[in-house]
Amino acid sequence: MPVQIRGSYPDIRTLQNRTRYRPVKTMYHFTNVVLDTFTLILMLIILVNNIRRINYSTTDQRIYNLLVITIIIVTFVDGFSWYIDSKTFVYAYELNKISNALLYALAPLCGLVWTVYVDFKIYKDEKRIKTLIGYALIPFVINLVASLSSIFYNVYFSIDQNNTFERNIPYSLFPFAITILYAAYSVVITVKNRKNIPRRNYYPILSYMVIPLICILVQASWYGLSLVYSAFALSLVIVYIRVQNELNVTDYLTGLSNRSHLVVYLESECRKVRSDKDLYGIMLDIDNFKNINDKYGHFEGDKALELFSEILRKVSAPDSFIARYAGDEFVVIERLNKDESILDYIARLKKAVENFNRTSGLNYDLEYSLGYARYLSKETYKEFLSRMDANMYIEKNKKKEAMKKG
């Protein structure tokens, strides 16, 4: 998530040289204002669409919208600072100083909000977010003070007598360093938790900063061309398509795929089963879930669903498909080589649940019934699910009979 650090044009040292380069500067100014305008329109479209969504009240959606608003504000300030640069009307000099001070002050904000967004997408912990913001604001506030001081003391930049912006190296690189710090944190926690992040989310989150970095390199070749905030916008569009739209296919409570996504996935997988692999489906149902709700409340029931979902994630392979089917029912889809057995997965799950019950400290144990089936050639996804479901109820009924006899 690099931050744009604008500078003066190379080899422009005198008024005569500035006059010589004025056509180039005018071209860059116009291009940058057009790019910023396009970015503003794009971000406003996404923001309006998000506000109209039913799921707008979710925490990660609010953080994402805050990130969009941040880019809108910073892009507006960037476009205004390009427009005002070298202008000679009344108060143009003062406006140029103020707009660039604001640009430097706000530039790391894109990285800060992105870090908060990634942290919440991974940990889903609002208390953790508050602690993170407390630490992350320290360098941001330092940069804010330095940026506003630049209006009077030329810390990051200066505006010459021709109302032309010039950066002050190396101090003007400080906002860039802060943003790199935020980016490094988001990359580290993403890689560290890669096993717990769905593959469809992992790479978009990890690659968020790639496009802005490429634009920084292009910008270095064409000095004065402003691409970075447009790159931020493009990255956010990718995140919007790949991550934010997961709201359409994800069960919000557990973070697993929802039933509609399971149907689409199975329809696709059943058509392309390879001869060297077997496709297995496991349907699971939490035993006595109604008793947990009745005795400990629905909040504790939701917690039980989340805990069981986390166990399923930990014992499943990275390419496994896990869905919350309905209520307290789950479906796991596994692609196995011919020499692999679904019984190994079932044994891992049993051991993981036993370990959890032994160490959780809860007033109840998580218990479950399951039924599995191997996909048969030319079988529909409904038939496949039906056989899993039937086998699960065979096991559940056996448990009930055993309890009656006991």
C-alpha cells in the first residue's frame, strides 16, 4: 500500500527552465486531475452500492466503506493540489500549501484503514481492532503533526515564489515509510493465518498492494504522473469483487460457505470429477444442539456453531469445501486420491473434537453425527446430498437407540 510522494520536476532550477517545462507540467496536471476524477466516480459508485446493501451494518462492511471514503477524500485533495499547483490567482499560494499539507497528513490513512480491515477479516475480533488502532495511530499522529508543520516550516515540502510544489527529501519519505509499515503488518498476519483464510479471499487480500507498487514504478519513469490513488481504487475494486461479494456466498456467523454456494460448487464439481480422484461428501449434524440453546441461550448456541466450524477448518485440507448447510448441519466436500481414505479425515475430526471437549472448559461437549458418501458417476448433486443426509440419519438413529437401551 504505497503512498504517493509527489515531487518537483528534475533539472528545473530557474524560472527560465520552469517556463521551458511548463507544457509538460500542464499535460501532467491535466492527466492527474482526470485520473483523480475517474477514481472519485468509481469509488462513489461502490460506496453508494454498499450503502444500499442489506448487509451494510456488518463490521467488515463498515470498515470497507470507511476505506472507500478515505480514498475518496485523499483523491479529492490530490486532484485539488494538482489543479492549484502553479496557479496565480488570489490565495492560490495558501491553498497550495494547505492542500499539500493535508495530502501528506492523510496519505497513510489508506494503509491504516486497510490494516484494520485485514485484521478484522482474519480475526473477527472488535476488541482486538480497538487495541490495534491505538498502536497504529501513533505514527499516523506524528506524521499529521509534521504535515501540518510543513505549512509554516517546510518539513515535507515547500512552495516557491511561482506557487510550484517541491518536496523535501528525505523527510518527505516519512509517510511512505509509515504506509510500508502498515502494509508489512497486513501481509504478515495474512500469511501467518493463510490456513484459516478461504483461498478466494487469500490472494486478493495479499495482492492488494501489488497494483499500487507497479504504478509507483511507472510513475518513477514518467516523473510527475500521479497514478497511485487510481491504483488504490483499482485494487479496492478487485477486493470488492473477490472478497466483499463473498457476502452473497458466505454464512456470516461461521464464515463458511452458505447453502446456495454449496449448490453451485457441487453442480460444477460433479461435472468434472477426474478418474484418478474420488469426490466425497460428509454431512454433519451437532447432537443435542437444541438443548444447548434451551439451557444456555441462543448466544451460546451461536458460539457452539462457530467453534465447531473452526474445528472443521483446522482438520480439513486447504482445498476442501466446507459449508453450513442449515441450522446446525454442515457439509464438507473432499477430493481424494485413489490411495487416500475418507476414514482418515473422519478419524482426524474425531480426535480434534475429543481434544476440544477435554480442554475447552465449556459446560457442554460438542458432539456430532455424520454420514458420508462417495460421488457416483452421472449422479446429480441432489442425489449426492441425499445419500449423505440419509447416512447421517442412520448414525443419528443408532445413537438414539443406544441411549434408549442404556
